[in-house]
Amino acid sequence: MNLIGKMLNNRYEILEKIGNGGMATVYKAKCHVLNRYVAVKVLRDEFTTDSEFIKKFNTEAQSAASLTHPNIVSIYDVCNEDNLYYIVMELIQGKTLKEIIVEDGMLSWKWSVNIAMQIASALEMAHKHNIIHRDIKPHNIIITEDGIAKVTDFGIAKAVSNSTITAFGTTIGSVHYFSPEHARGGFTDAKSDLYSLGVVMYEMLTGRVPFDADTPVSVALKQVQEEPIDPLKYNSNIPISVDKIILKAMQKDPNLRYQNATQMLEDLSLALKKPDEDFVVLEKLREDSPTQKVPTIYDLERESNQDRKSTKEEEKKEGNIRAFYKKHKWAKPLTIIIAIILLFFGAMYGTIAVLNTTRPNEAEVPNVAGYNNEKPLTKEEAIEKLNNLGFKDITIEEEYSDDVEEGYVISQVPEYKANFKVNVTKAITLVISKGQKIVTLPKKMVGKNIDDVTAELDTLELKYEVIEENSEKVEADIVLDVDPGEGEEITAATEVKITVSKGSAYKDVTIPSVLGMPEDAAKKTLTDSGIVVNVTYQENASKSDGVVISQSVNAGKVIKEGETVEIVVNKQPVKATVTVNVNLKSLIGYTEPAPTTNTTVDENGNTVSVSETPEVEEAIVVIEIGEDTILNESYKKTKTDISKSWTTSGVKEVKVKVDGVTKFTQTVDFNKGSQTINVQ
């Protein structure tokens, strides 16, 4: 039944489903009278047909509503409308203790003791009002976001256990937390709740329940017959006082447990103060003394006379017995052996007799659903077969099936197992086939909100599985895909797989400003936020060297974790001075021309010799560093000491040209500092 959007009692508007249980479905609702959000627990349909259960349910729920305690979920209202029975409760934001144990495993002992004290405090209040919970388990304890434990379902378990539906049938998980007397179907009281609290503490501190098995019946037998393994063997960090508190709460005999929640609270409180002190007393079972009659004086005198008389008779008998055993020495040990045998068989048959008188009527659950390739029975055949075996509490559910003919049993709970016997009062659930039905899927599902899609499928009575996956493009709760596809014809038994977006796998990141920060600091700031950083360099004479001068995403903008932000870092070049010394004569291999001698006649008419030196040629010398020409001059080819200095940076090529012809080339890394280049 889809209740989303329905207004109950013209007051409670159902907003969303927040939980499912063995006997009820829980919804979040808004109370329009008091303008607050509440939780509405609606009984499942199979319970509403049992008038005895409904009567008991109303009585217990109204009784539980009288409890007011910070560790008890408050019940605001108990209502029914159009055969819809529901409880209005306090809405708690948090997780169940079971969810926390599953997620975290063993919990710290101090936190566990704190939670146990809150639960014990809630039980103390309830027990003082003569209300027994009967189903204390981690599933029924909600831990709020502030760490407050809230116990829910007070009194409801009693209504279930007293109805024709057994506790085993409705709360399979609960049997792990039942007290031995509860598991036997015996009388339960406040000490039964304390046993269950001991089991809860055991699971909090060890990450496991003390007794586990394949079937609820096997677990129940262990609860009755076996002693729990010491929690210290699973968790050596448990203080001795806390270990003893758990073991005392879980004593098989109720008389050896804590007799009330107040006693347990006192030991829990003391354990927080003195964890390593062994102050918890674990008592052993003692036989109760018989009730005695207080004698009068007359009785004493009469007994005295009778004693004297009987003493003489006994002495005579004892003398005869001693004489017999003295004469027949073999008789005394034989008598002792016979007495021991008689005592053994008497105790054994006495135990069997007690068990037979207390054991409930059991029967093997028959195979009505066609397991092991057998043919399933029709609804009528199955009910008749179960009734003949003594099973009377039979719940019928119906669903469409592609494989099982209409009117035949699809499945049964409990399932058939060879030689598997249960109490005949146990509830049996039969799922009956409605045959095959062809349904056309809605034509538009992808892109819609998951709640809208599931509501449509609920209306069509289709089964579906919701599969969540991350999407960087589609927001959360929007349907990404359906299988079978939209608008297809399918049978009603086909399960529709709905893929829905969980939203981005990456969290939102607000970009900080890294302008003016040194490169390493800027990179750390961004990468610590989950951002990928790409660095480029640029020269800016107006900015400090090595700092960020720009970023690709402005500060304050929100992006996804894992995206890339580019930053530009100012990189000032390293300046260096280079001195180029050129020996032109050597570079070009110039040889000076030899002097010449000529004869001439002087003014006196004499012939004389005259020596002449030829003029030296010149050459144009050019020095280039990278794109810069640092020298362009004309020199005598005999010049040996041309020198030019230049300040620059980076890696550049140094060239020396003579008359346009390159005579020298060298690549120089000026980042390494000042250098001198000799060219010759």
C-alpha cells in the first residue's frame, strides 16, 4: 500500500517511507495541528485482521505512551482509520545501534557502557510502571546525532508475543537477544529485559552476538542450554568489571542476574570510575531452603518423647543392618552401586518427563511450495495439509508469477527442510501465484525523480530494485536508466532494475585565492582541497620573483574535487655578464705583407735604396648574442685584443662574424653565471 501523500486522521501528512520492520512500516510525516515532523508506524495488513492482536496492541501502545523519559522514544498518539492501525511517535534523526555495530565492529568500552547506562535508565523507568519491553535489541535502539540512546517499541513486543503470531515468526532477528525463559516460552519479567541488555553489551564490545546458528530454533536452544564465551576472549580491552557485568546480566537463572535495572545502573556507573576493580559478584545457584513450621512447646515435648522411642527402635534396626553387612561383606558395595544406578536413572527419566511436559507441540513443516522439483500444492491443498498437522495460523499473500500456475503456492515461510520441526503455533506464510500478467512500463521514467518512478511502479504492482551510482552530470535521486526499457511490455513478475543517480562522487570545493603566494605554498593550498594544479611560468618585471600572478579559476567559485586549476608563476630570469675576447689576426690567420725595397735617385743624382711597408687591410668584426648584436666595428686584420662585455640571461648562441662570414659559434647557458669566451 502506497501511503505517500496521504493525510491520516485529517492531521498527519505522510511524506516519505523511512523504514520497514517485521510488523510495521515507518513513515516520516508532518503533524499539521502542532506543525512538527513525526514518525508514523503503520501496522502491516496481516496484523490488522487479528482482532485479539489489535486489542492487545492498542492496550500496550497506550500504556507505553504514558512513559516520559529522555532515553525512550515518545509515543504521541495511537490511531486507526479505515482498517489502518498506526502509532504516531517522536521522529529521531540518527542510526540504529545495529547499523553502528555493523559499520564499526567492536565499539570502545567507555562508549558502550555509556550507551548501556542510558538503556538501563530507560528500562528502570519502564519497569517502575510495570511495562516490560521483551524485545531489547540493537535494532530497537536509535543513537541520535548527539550520541543519545533512544529505546523504541516499548510494550509492542508483548502484544506480538501474546497474539496468535509467535515471536519467532515475526522477529527472526530477536531470538539472538531473547532470555532463556523467553526462548522457552516461559514467564518473562524485568530480569528478561536485563538479560537482553547484557547481550546488547556483548555485541557492542565484541562485534558479534553470543549465540548464533543457522535457524532461530537452534539459536533459542543455545540460549537455554549453553554458556556464552567470555567477552574478554574476543576483546582483551574490556575491563574486568565490564566483563563481569555482562556475564551477570546473562545468567541463565533469573535469580542470579541483576534483580532490577537500578542495580545494573549502579555497577555500570562504578565501572566507569573503577574499571579494573573486580567488584561484581557472580553468584552460584543454591537450592532454596524448604518452608519450615515453627513448633510450639507441646510439639517439642511430644517430639522429644517420640525421638527417645524411635531412637531405641532405630538402634535396634541399625544393629541388625550392621550385623547383616558384617556377615555379608559383599553386600555393602553392591548396595551402593545399585543406589547410584537408581539415582542416575531416576534423575534422567525425571528430566525427560519435565521436558516432555514443558515441550510445546511440534510438527515437521511440510513441503507445499514444490521444493526439490516436487509439484507445488494449490492454496486449498496447502492449507488443508497444514491444518491436518496442527498449523492454524496461516497467512496468505499473493503475487504474480511467470513460472507458477495461478492458485498454486510459490513459496512458504518457513521453507521446507527435511526433519525440520517447529511449534504448531508458529505462523506459516504462503505466497500464492496470481498467474502471469502483462504490464506496460511507463513511457517516461529516465530523468524523473526516483520517488515518482517507484510510485508509478507501485501502482502497477511491479517489483523493482533500485541501483545507485554516481553521476557527474545528473543530480541525486534522478533516474539514469531502467531495465527493461521505458514503455516495454513485461510480465508482472519481472523485476525492474532502476539505476538512480547518487550525484557527484566528488565533493564541492570553494576555490581560495592564491595570488601573491609562493609557488609551493599555492600548490599545497590547492592540492589539500583536492584540486589538481597545473603550473606555467611567465616573466613579469613588476612582480616579485616566484609568486603566483594569476589563476585560471577565480577565488570563491565552487568546482568539483579533482578538477584542474592552472596557476601562472612569475619567473624572473637570471642575469649574467659575458665577455667575448677576439684575436682577429689568429681567427682569420692573417699574415702581414713583407716590406719592399725600391731604388731611386736623390737630388744629388745619387742612386739610393728606399724600404716601403705595405698598408694593413681592415676587416669588419660582428659579435652576436642571441638576437642582439653587441659589436659591429672595422679593425686592422692584425688586431689581437678585441674585447666586448654584455649582460643577458637564458640560453643563447654566441657568434663571431668577420666580413659577414661566421668564424665562431657557441651555445652558452647564462643561467650558470658570468662567463668569458676567448675566440681565436
